[in-house]
Amino acid sequence: MKYLYSITAIMVYLFVINSESNTYCNLSSIFPNRHLKAPVNFQTFNHPKKLITLDSVRSLCYINEIHGTRPSNLPRHFKGKGVLFGIIDTEFDTHHPAFLDSLGKTRFIAVWDQADTMRPNNRFGFGTIKFHQELLKDTLFATAGEPHGTHMTSIAAGSDWKTGYQGVAPEVFIAGVKYSNVRLDVKNGIKWLFSLADSLKLPCVINLSLGDSEGPHDGTSELDMYIDSVVGPGRIVVGAVGNDFAIGTHSLFTLKIGDSTGTIAGSKIHESNSDTIYYSGLDIWGEPQKPIICNLKVFNKIDSSLSFITSLNTSRSTTKNGVYLYKDSAGKYDTVEYKYTIEKANPRNNKPHITILYQTKSSKIDCAITLKPQLTDGIVHCWHLSRGGLYYGGIPGYIGGSSDYSVKEIGGTAKRIIVAGSYYGRISIPIYTGEQLPCPAEFGQIAHFSGSGPTVDGRVKPDITAPGWNVISAHGRNGKPESQFTIWPDVTKNTGRYSESTGTSASAPIVAGLIALMLEANPELTQESALTLIQQSAFRDNFTGPITQPVNRWGAGKLNALGAMQLLLNINSVKNRNKLQNIRATITLKNRLLHIEGIQTNATIFIFDLQGKLILQKNLSGNREFALPGTMATGLYTAVIRDLNKNTLLSKQIAFVK
């Protein structure tokens, strides 16, 4: 998920200028764009073969059954044919093997590079749009940028079957928007993608692996309200909940008349060849008709002292620039340059609003605020704008950050967007050199970074979870050389590579890909219907607990693609059928012996490999144990038990190790 920073007229700008050089940095260089790719530290080691299994997104979510590469009771196979997959992201390697058809031509039908300034050629008046014929000739169009968009598109729509890393919906049409880093242009991107779908008379799902903390987090931002207004039959948007759960980016203040409270924004570091900058920012939202007073301060991390800069009062809207000369106890000076903008009442929700950004060349000071109500008690929400933690610094009355309300704007807070969280779904990464890298996490558990609701208006987020830990997908040609590549066809070239991607960014296109499959089955599917089917069919296990209603962090549970399709097509799922017939069958595998227990009727067991090839077929009666064929290779298989009427009684993935 990519972080956007739109510097709008309602923001408070804080720059800290080094008093010796009397210079400051361009804000765009201090608040770089960040995607929701959670950092992972790897160590190379020789990994046991038995840990290589159970790591496929398509296997965990039962997507192969929908493709037809594993058996299922679906009436036909679905791969997204006749559906437009739209995505707004950082870059697109449109000629990566993941996006080529059987003739070697790109499956991208159009790309809008919003940042291209060569020659605006569209009704929006900026950027360049190229359609399929132009993309066939221009292999480098929209490839510049931080590697993220190619990853996300490949997860949802990759079609490179030779690698085994094909995406969820490998036959969709693809259209991409390389965004301009301006929040409004996400809206323009959605408008263009849906209009493209209209012109082609295709159903469309749009993926937004994007997010930031700027906004009210209650569904009333301009972008959220626009999304809510344009989704409908055959028009669905999917987003990512964000990766801020463990950071503590949000503080909730209960203001009482006569009391004051506050928090401190931990600084992030931006390094360049000439300077090291420490920056942060705060976005503050009160309740309607309840003005607040915010005293802006500098916090010294060495002696825990606070220095007053200025007072911000939401009784009137204003914008102001200023300079504050900070002097520490040792007599050293640093200069704070600030620009603040206050909204007395935001026009979409009537809430008082202040936003603060901060920058310094001193590592010993941070931005601090003290809050108090002006007229009456009230609630105030505050988010760190640059993914840093909020802390109290030992100041009486101050509070730190929490994990609640860590759901991100853009991809997570609209009322009619389907929001994905992440769980750990991989235990190792195969590197092109032949090594295996461990993925040190508890397989199946919620990812430590996966964000959480509620939204400020009380909605549970995310709606569903999907694998988001080291998901392997296509890597753009401008990707960083330090990435962990699983496939690298020619080390002298930067094309055709695959690598891992971690974060709720990677979970969102899994859900979006499933919705593309569902739109193939029902082109008039609505967001509400899709969400209901996805949540009703979700897996629950020992990690999720017995979810009866969606909960923050897990949503309704883990994505069950096959189950959602079965509900859509009005076919009883394996899970529901087992419950109706009260079957408590188990399949265990040990030392090449397969043991089946709990089948009290005549039945047959079938074992299929990942390509759907039948490996074994045995008749069963009661408990049974038998040896697997000596020709079976180490890998992941599907065991299916069917009764005499060919009803599926049980379907289970098994990992076989020689």
C-alpha cells in the first residue's frame, strides 16, 4: 500500500531550519511517498525442504479450484475473462512476462501516467494516456517509480503460468494509473478507470493499495465520499487497511474543561547527500461545534522540557507562516519555521481541524502539542502524518499512541470500499540462487503490522484478511537491486524478475482478484453483495477465533475464494455441507501413510497435485490407512473425499515430504 502526502490548503506546515546554514529542505523531499510494504529482515540459510510447502496464496485461499487446476464442484472455471482490473499505483512494467498473452503482447489495454509532463492528451488536462497499440511500441512507458505497482498488479492479474506465480485473475484486461502523488488525482484515476470500463461495456474492480493518515477517518473525506458515490453494479473498489498497527500512530483524547492533555510526535529520518532531516506531522480532528485550543511546542528529548511556539485556536479558520528560534539549555539554537492552517468547521463533516508538519536538523527535539477544550468537553482524534509513533515523553497528562483507529485513509475508510488486512501465509522464500530464506512468523496468525479499526464513525475494519507476508509476484524493471529475487532469468538484465512483497498492499489485490472472478460470473455484482458473500464464506480457525460478527483486525476471518464463488453460484460449500451432515472426518499423513477417520459411509478418496492431475484414487469404508505411491514427489496436494453420489464430503490440503 502506497502512502500519499497531498499538501493541501488545510494543512499546517512546520519546517525546522538549521540556524547555522539558514536553509530548509523542499517538503516533497522530506515527506517521501511510502507504500504499505512492511519491512522484513532476512538471513540466508539452508532451509529444510519440509518448510517449503504450504506457502501459496492460491492454495491458502482455494483459488486454484476456481481456475480449474484443482477439483471443485463449480459448474465451470473462472479466470477473470471479460472483466477490467483497474489499479492506481506507483509504476507498471507492462511488458513483464506476468502481463503477456500467448502471443507475447501486453495485456494492459491502457495506462495513464499522471506524472508525465511531456504532452497532456486527455480531458483531465495533465499526464499522458497510452492505449494498447501505443503500449506495444513503448515498453518503458510508466516504468519509472518506486517498485510497487507491478507487484500489486501481478498478484491480482499475473498470467505467467510457467513460473507458478500466476495471479488470482489471470485473464482480466488490465488498466493502470500511475498516480501523481496528489490525493485529488486518485479520484481522477477512479473516474477514468470506470469511464474506460463504461466505454468497453465491461465490469470493473479497482485496487487501491494506497493510504495515508491525513483525513477524518469517518468516511467524509472528499475521496471517500466520491468512492461511495460511484461504486455500484459491476463497479467495485478494494483497498488496504494499512500497516500501522504496531507503530502507535493514533491518540484519542477526552478533553475536559479545566484540564489539558497532549502528545509528542516521534520524528522520522530523511537522509540525502547533503543533510539529515528529522520530520513529523500531526492531523487533529475534533467534534462538531466543539472548538479546541492546540498549543504548539518543541519537546527536548534530552531534558524532557517543553518550549512554547504558538497557540492554535479553531474558533476561526486561518493560515499563517511563522518562525520560532529554539534555544536549548546549552545555549544552542535551532530555528523552527512553521505554516499552519486551521479549519473552524470542515465543510463535509463540520468538525474543527488542524494539521501539522514538522522538520528539523536536530535529532534531540520533536514536535509536541497540548490540547484543551475551549467551550465544552469533547473528543479529539490525532494521527501522526508520517508513520511515526506518538509518545508521552514523561510529561504529566500526556498520552502516547495506540493501535486503535490505525486504518488508513484512501484505501480503508470509505463506507463502500472493501478493505483487506493481512495474515502470515508463508514460511520460506525460494531464492533464484537455490537458497531458501525463512519467513520468521507464526504461520496463520494475523500479521503484526496489519492495521485495525474502528473508523471514527464506528465501523469495523478490515472487512476480510488475506495472505500478506512475503507474497511472491512480478518485480518491475526499475526495482531495487537489494530485493530478494525468487526468479531472475538473466542477472545481466533487470527484466522478468519475481520477488516478495509484504504488507496489506499485497492482500488487497488478492481480494480484488477474487472480485474479478466473481464479476465474470455475475457482471452486475455490487459491492454490498460481494462483501456479504466474502464475509459469509470466510474461514475461521484457532487464530481468528470463533467470529460470529466481523471484528477489528480480522474482519470476518480469512479469505475463502472458493467458498465465496460457491455462495455466488448458489452451490453448497464444502464447509457448509460438512456442517449439515455432521461429518467429523480427518485426514492425517505420517511416514507416507495416509489415515482417514470418521467417514461412516461408502466413499472414495482422490488425491490431486497442484495442476489437478489425479495421483491416487481409493475406495473407503470407515477408518482406513494406506501407503501413498512411491512416485509421489515432495509437494502440496489436495485430498478430496466424495460419496457414491459424487458429493464432496471433505477437501483438505496435505503437504507430502519424502
